[in-house]
Amino acid sequence: MDHFSVFTRLMLLGLGLSEEVPQELRDLLGGDEEQKTRCLKAVYQLSMEQGFPSIVYDGLQKVFAQGNYTIEEDLNCEWFGTCLGAEMSYAAQENTLSYLACFYRYYGMEMMLLKGFGLCPLYPLPNHRPLGDIDIWLFGDLEKGDRLLEEKLGIPVEKDKEHHTVFTVNGIMVENHYEFLNLKSHRTNHLFHDALERLGRENPERVQVGRGELYLPSPTFNAIFLFRHLAQHYMGGGINFRQLADWVLFLKRDASKVDWPMLIDLVKKSGCEPFYRAIMGLSVYFFGLRADSLPAFERAPQWEDQVVQDILMDNATVRGSKLSERLARFRHQRRKISLVIQESVLMTFIRTGLQSIKYNAKD
């Protein structure tokens, strides 16, 4: 087996989407030590690039539980260390969310958690999903919340951002959203944002995190938000398998609770049906979800393959701020962009270029 096939099998085992260990994988892990170590080092590196080494390690442990297999000691220590790091990050975010929820509640405000930590319960081991920053929404009380942070806690708040303010608590960056999506980057974001504004206040789920209480969005909100967030990242800096796994595990748990006609209507109106069909196809034919648990869709294997290849490639290889470099980068991204938005290529370049110039000037 090549290292991508091994990565894929271990990923599915770690995500709880597969229970079967193929004989080819057993043969590799029980075979030549040098070949096995070389392959597993490549798998570990790929798992780091794709955003969830802990999940792949969990898959490896499931294999080891079924036979007398070993792993090279130094690699095992390093891999296990990444798992501990994920667990420590989870604990730190849990404490920070508890603190923030209690703080805002004291001053009469409610807090909603967007994606990130709120998706951890989807995973077999919640504290093994890697975490970045924290995204919150204060149900319209952003200015009050930011002012109280500065006045009561002395926490500086950066306000000159695209669609959220930014502050740091206990060393963790928090993005406080006043818009769910960047409305200046692409006109079709307005379609999704208008729906999210309506849904944000409808049937949120109250949950306990530590000593604090906060809200999680409804399944339909999550479906729309996660889909558009995934699409935006795909045509921008790129996505990884961890982000795609968030979508798949969300579907596995909550697909039956989603207002699919609403999402599909937004997909069609915004022109991102190719990307929708690609990730729905990957959810079934790559990750193994049952097709009958999802709304009917027309499969497009060529787009599924494109998304997988783009995930494996670093599509942001052309960097720099000169016009020639921007043009080269845009040509590099053009294929991806075509799956997500259907506005003119020139207009897309103008929009993204002006946004980049604007924020580079502020930096």
C-alpha cells in the first residue's frame, strides 16, 4: 500500500467511519520494519499537513489492538506527543469558553459558539480534534461585549477586521463575529449570510461547558455555515481532510435534521453546485456515508477527484504582493474558484485584489 492509502484507511478508522482493517494494511504493519517505518513516517507527515495527526494515530491504535504490531519508538513518541498536545489545547479552550460564557452571562449577554470546539463532540475522541481559534457570536451584542472586555478585564480588542473583532484570552485568539461571512469578498455571500442571520436566533441548543452555559447553532444553520465556510476556504487558501471530516461527521449525526431544500436553494442561486456535488460525493464514496441518509444528488466523479487532488496539493505556492505575482496566484486558483462561484473571472480578481490591497495597507 502507498502511504496515502494507509493514511486514508487509518483516518477512516480513527473517525469511526470504518471498522474493517484490510489485509494489505495488516501485511504492511506486520512486514519489513524498514518499509513499515518509512511508510508510517510519510503517513505521520501527511496527517500533520491534513490537520489531524491524533485522529490517524487513533486509527493506528485500533489496528494495533487487533494484532501484535509495533511502531518505531521515536516516531511513536512524537506521534503520541501530538495527541497530548491536542488534549491540552482542548482543555485550554474548554476553560476559556467557560470563562467567557460566565463573563458575558454576568452582564446579561448570551454567547453562541461557531464551528471549532463546538464540532468536537462529533468525533469518537472529542479532545483529539485539533483546535485553532475560537469563533463566537453574541446575538447582536458585539459592541457591548467588546467594550466590557476592555473596561472590566483590560483585554484589548482589535476592531479593524473583515467581519469580526479579535481579542486574546488565556493565550487563545477569539474572533467575535458581527457578520458570519465576509460580505465584501463575494456578492453571493450575502445570500448565505441573510439565511444565517435568520437562523442564528432560531432553536439554538443550550449546552454546558465547564461552569458556563452557551449556545450551539441549529443543524440547518450549521449545514449552511459549514458548507459555505468550506467552500470559501477551498477557493482561497485551500482546505484539508480535517475540515472535510467536520462536514462528514456533521452529516453523519445531523443530516436528518437539516432543512435541505433551503441549503440546496442557496447552492443553486449562488452557483456553487459543482462544489456541493463534489463534497456530497466524497462524503458517500470516499468517507463511506450511506447515500440514503442524504438528499439525492447527481454525482460528479471528476469534481470529486479535483477536490481530493487540490487537498493534497499546496495550491498557494505562488506568493507575493506584486501585480504579476497576484495574477500568477489567481491563475493558479482559477480552477478551484470555478467550482464555487460563477461570477466573471475579472470581477472575482478585482474583488479579491482590492480586499487584499486594503488589508495589506492596514498592516
